[in-house]
Amino acid sequence: TSPTSGTVTVVHTSNFGCTSQNTLNVTINPIPTPQISGPTSVCQNAIHTYSTPGLPGHVYNWSVAGGNIIRSGQGTPNVTVEWSLPGSYDLSVNETNTYGCDVTNTISVTVNELPDATIMASGPTTFCQGGDVTLTAPLGFDSYVWSTGETARSIVVRTTGTYWVKVTDENGCSNNSDTITVNVFPNSL
């Protein structure tokens, strides 16, 4: 928007009834209205872009607290943030327009911790051909995807290999578990 100009007339009346009048030209410059768009619930270590409507000649100063990193876009209407640490953080943008007026807007972003999963084995992970071991991920995740492609919470292993599971929690955050190596030896003749 553009400035609004006009005049203001001030009339002063003294205690004795004398009046004087002054007319001033006044310009009211508009203030910016930065509105931040982008996700407010993210996973730890995720990289997301946030934006505010950009206007020619405006300057944008972004800030984020808590060890999270602005990777690119400082000074522009679009910024990319790497969310390194779980918790709740403020993301702010200060927009300064061509008239020197500035306004800051802030949103709160929740950074959800990555899920942690440790695989449990039902028995020894080294055994002779014909045996097996059941590998089980912890309860409480929305989905499980094993290195074998299986999607159950537990899998039965009968072959040598390294196994891991990718778990996804209720926030949509995913992480790989530790790995377990299974060794299957051939039977002697």
C-alpha cells in the first residue's frame, strides 16, 4: 500500500479566549504485515522452507532460537531452516518496507524428537542352518519397515545378514534402528 497524506489543523484557545490555528501536512506510511507460512510441527533434523509474501524493496530479517540453523534465504521473503534440536522454538521475521517502517511476526514451531528403536532378538543370532531367530522392534510405532521389506513388528530370520528396521511414530517422524547381524552356519556332513 502507499502512504496516506492529508492535513491536520490544530486550533488552540488560550484561557483569555484568544485562538490560533496551525495546519500541518501529515503523511502516514503503511506498516508491513508479514505473515509466515510453513509447517509448525516438524521432525528433528528436518529442513523446511518458510515464507512471507514478498514485496519489492522490502527487507526481511529472519531469526530462530535454540541452535537451529537458517541455511539460506536471509534477507529474502523465503528462508530455509534446519531444525536440529527437539523442543518448541520461535521463528521470527522482521519486515522493513521502503518507508523504514518495520513489523516482526513470530510463529512457534514444535520440533519432534526422532524415534529410537532397539531390536530385540528372541535368542542367539548365531546358529546352524535350519534354525531361526525372531527380531522384534519396540511397541508404540505407527509403522515398521524392515531391511527385508517386511512391515510387521517382528520378523523371523533364517539367513545370514545384517537387519534393521525403520520406525515411524505418531508425529510422522522416522528413524532407523540399530542393526543386528545374524550368522547362519551350514550343518556338517
